[in-house]
Amino acid sequence: MPEIVFLLNGERMQISSEPATRTLLDWLRETKCLTGTKEGCNEVIAALAA
């Protein structure tokens, strides 16, 4: 399984055992309790129109 490594608030995070269907948003909210993290509109057109 691929591994994802990134910095989260200055702390190195390493994710390698999550199901492929789990999103980073879900991981942030459920595992790290960062419930202020929100999903956007998922529309590229909305961002380009602004």
C-alpha cells in the first residue's frame, strides 16, 4: 500500500494503513479531531468564476 507523508501544523504525519476509499478530509476530522476542516464545493468552475 502506498504511503503518504506530509506536515500537519508543523508535525510530520505518515499514513500507510488506511483504506484506499478513505479521504484525507475524513482522516483529518476523525483521526486528528480537526473538525473545522470542511469540504469545499468540489466545483472547479466555481473557483474559476470568482
